Amino acid sequence: MSDAEFLAAFEGLAIPGNEFRHGDHVRLAWIYLQDPDFAAGASRFCEKFRLFVRHIGAESKYHETITWFYLATVFERIHTRTRPGSWDAFAEANVDLLDSEMGMIRARYRNETLFSPLARKVFLLPDLADEGALRETERGACRR
């Protein structure tokens, strides 16, 4: 299915909830975040996604922290890495984003934080250090 067909099916509420997987969430974010204005693309994603979860009766599954973490990460990857022109190329270059076990986000949040009622309602910043970033920060501090 092309990106335009996928988006039309999603916005037309034609995708059954049980067929909408983690990779589809990421693809949808990638489509909306082609807009160079992060706020505009992310806002459209959230508006349409909330309509979709309401339509399929899954409001209780919506998770604000996971949503915004992936939106920010997808946007950053679109604009900081070699910019692939297609979803397939982006997906191939960013397989960590497609991990349905969400190892990427689980490495940055304690379970009690990520799965708390508050994290479902509002975006919470990561509470575990990214070891790679921490090492870079330490190296930078040593150079001063």
C-alpha cells in the first residue's frame, strides 16, 4: 500500500484496530512528520490518532509518553540522518524504531515510570541515562 493509500485508509478509519501494529504507528508518524514543522506534523498525528483509537474503542491503550517519545525520535531521524525518500528506506535504516518490544524506549525509562498512569496521560522525560550519550558527554567534559 502506498503512503497516500495508507494515510487515506487510516484517516478514513478503514484499518481495523487489530491490524494496526507498532510498525504502522511508526510509519504513520513518518508520514505526518514529513512536514518540516515538528509541532504541526506532531499535532496532526495526535489529532488523527486520537480519533482512530476512539473509533476502535482503544482509548485506554493510548499512551502520551510513548507517543511523544516516538514522534520526537522519528522527526530527529528524518532530519539528522541521510534522508531516505521512501518509508521502506527509512524503515530499513531505522529498524530499532520498529521493534514491537520497544527496546529503544524501555532502555530510557524505568518500568514503573513508563507504565505509570501519569505517563499515559502526560509526556514524561526519560529517567534512565542513554549510556552512549553519557559516554559522549563524559568525553566532552574531559576535553575542557
